[in-house]
Amino acid sequence: MKKMYLIVLCSCVLLSCRTRKAAVNSQGAYFQNIIKFQQDLNAEFKNPKESPLDSIDLKNFKTLAFFQIDPSYRIKARLVKNKNPQVFEMATSTQRKPKYTKYGDVYFKIHDTICHLEIYQNQALLKDPKYKDYLFAPFGDRTNGNSTYAGGRYLDLRLPKQPNYIILDFNKAYNPYCAYSHRYSCPLIPYTNILPVYIKAGVKRFHNL
């Protein structure tokens, strides 16, 4: 009986160790994914052909400033798809009026606060096979104007694999190009997408020179 107990105990310990190892590996892979996102974004900003920076800023640019990676800001949100999407012209920082449809509404919780965002689909990108599954979530939060850009930030999304859920990863939140230069025309954050919480994840307001 004692021998059997020891066998069961050892099996439980081994299973627990394997579970913890899998969790650690999963978290490590997640961190590497976000680090790659940051590295790719920095590479874009350093490339004169792609960078939104004005020439004087590009010359001295080293890296964007990021919040610490926080897996709690990767959220599985409930998606309510828009059953009757209508094309509309989205307001921007200039007279440009790109055409979008509202793809749906997402509901989620951050810091025990229920939040809501509208997500959109760019009609021009539907013609590009590379971006035909692209979705767009502009948002504001309580960090805007302090640690993040006053005009809010963006999230790029893809059409979800599950019909009723979508992943929002605020560690991949980034600034519109208008945060770096007045040469650009950027979609404005809709009032409905101003979150009543602090999103301390993604790109910060300033970059490091």
C-alpha cells in the first residue's frame, strides 16, 4: 500500500513539473513573440524608406520606448459581429476620408472593469490578398497625454478563427504616424473607443534618441 502511494505521489509530482514546464515554455514563446514585434517596429523606424520620422529625428533614432511586456494585456474578448455592416467615411487628422465598415463590437475586462471597443474593416485593404483579413481597432485610454500619445493608439487584428471571440493584445499597441510627424493623415479615435482604464502596454509616447 505504501509503495502504491509513493508511485501515485511521484506520478503527480512528475505531471505537475511537466505542466509548469509547459506553462513556462508557453510564456517564454509569448515574450519572444512580443520582442520580435518590437524589433520589427524598430527596424521599420530605422529604415529611411519606411520610417515615419522626420529626417532630423531619424538621424538620432535608436529605439521606440515600450512598456514592460505584460501577458495580462493579452485578452480573449467576446466578439459580437455586425450583422448589417454599412460603409462609412472615417474621420482623420486631415480632409482624407478612408472608407470602413464596422466589423463588430468586442467586450472584455481589464482590471475588473468591463470595456468595449468597436473594430473596423478597411474597404480598400479588402482588395489586397495580404490584408483582406485585416481588422483595425483604434483606441484611447487614461495613459493618453502622459505616458502615451495624446491622440490614442492603434491595434491591428486579423479575422478571428473562433466566431464569437477575438484576441486583443495590447502589448502590440502602437502610435499612429501622426505622433511622429505632421506629414501624415491618421484615423481619429472614435468616442466609443475611449477606454476608462490605464493600458500600460505597447508603445509609449516618446522614443529614445
